[in-house]
Amino acid sequence: MIVKLSGFADEISPDLNIQLDVLHTERINYLELRSVWGKNIVDIDFQEVIQVKEVLDSKGIQVSSIGSPIGKIGIQDDFQGHLAKFDKVIETAKYLGTRFIRVFSFFIPEDKDPLIYRDEVMRRMNILVRRAEEGGVILLHENEKGIFGSDAERCLDLLTTCQSPNFRAVFDPANFVQCGVKPFTDAYPLLENYIEYVHVKDALFSNGTVVPAGEGDGQIEEMYRALKAKGYKGFMSLEPHLAAEGTFFGFSGSELFKVATKQLKEILRSIDAEWK
């Protein structure tokens, strides 16, 4: 197995140049673009996108995916305005040379059964998927706390109901742990045929704390061995969250990001996997 390493470089610093310098030091040739200069990707204008590309090209770093917040609104929030942001993200992705856009399946009101909102979730997701097909991009649904697709069964429901080669899964073990789901035992068997992209993040069942890959309950090594057996050649994107995490951000700093990178590489070596 030869995987491609990437990462949420905004966990290193808000400054794009510092982000890319650390990636270069760690011999990581891709980044998952979520924010630059303290601004989320949906909030930067096209002139800033052009500037981002110029900096990336000068450093020899490519974009693996747009780490967008699309779908990270309440299921009862305005959708039309959100669609306008989505259209902008599609154009940003295409300009920056990536076909992948991370998305979510809408926050569900607390203490409500997510299935109450299933029809509206599927209506909205189908619209996003159709626009992705028209735009020639691939949506990567991330399992996330508080959204419709927070467990493996509802993730599978999304992927089969909105069936499309332009709608796939990004597998986040830590998020599953924080939702009380055993990532490899319970989620991987349901989703393995849809996994297009992997987030490198681990957590503890006891309190939900995020820890370096392999130090938590995310069953990281077991999953990587299974991916290797399937011949996985996609991205593994570091999202360490080792210093702070929030609904729309995570932060590690350069030194902790390097710790997370070292840990990932050690796991890959232990299963005789390679990276580029």
C-alpha cells in the first residue's frame, strides 16, 4: 500500500507560508484546505484564492481536498444561502486542482431523533450531490458529532440513498469514537466500499479526548491493515486537534502537528505501508 499524506495545515498556523514550511519539513506534499489567514475557505474571495494558488505552486504543495463546512448548519437553517456558498466552493476546488470537497449532513436538534429529519436531510444531500455531478467534483461525507450521519448506519443510509460516484465517504475514526461507535468493529464493515479518503485522528472512549493516532480507541492499526489488504491508495489526511478543537476548527501548532505526523508514519511502517 502506498498512500498519499495530507493534512489540515491550518492546525499548524493561520499563516499559509508557515503551514507550507512545516508540511515541507515533514515531507508532506498535499494539504486539506480549510482556512488560511484566519478565514474559512467559504469566506475568502476569488482574488485570495488566486493568491493561495500562487503560494502553493511556489512551494510545490497540492490541494488534496477542500475541507469545507458545507452541510455544517442546522437542518432547519436556511439552505438556499448555503447553496450559494457551495457553488463557490466547487469553483474554488476546480481552480485549485482538486476533485474532492468535504461535506456534512446537517446538525440535528439536540434530544431529537435524527430519523425525524431524514427526508429533509436526503432532499438537501441529493441537491448537493447533483450539483457535484454537474460540477465534476466528488463530495466526501464526514461522520461528525451532532449531524445526521454521526453513526455508521445513517452514513450508509446517506451513501446508498444519494447513490452516486460523486458521493463518497471520508472515514474519521475519532469522530466515531466520540459518538460511541467502535470505528473498525462497527463502522468499517458497513462503509468500507464507500471509503475514498481517511482522516488521521484518534480519541478516547472514556472522555472523548483527541490523541495522536494509535494512542486512543480508534482501532487505527486494524483499519489501516484492512485498507492495505484492499489495496487502498488514497489520501490519509492529518487532523490532529491536539491543542484545541471546536465545531469549525482544530488546532495543534507546529510541534504537535509534527508529533502527529511522526506517529502516523510509525503506524504505516509497522504494517509495511509506504507513503508519498
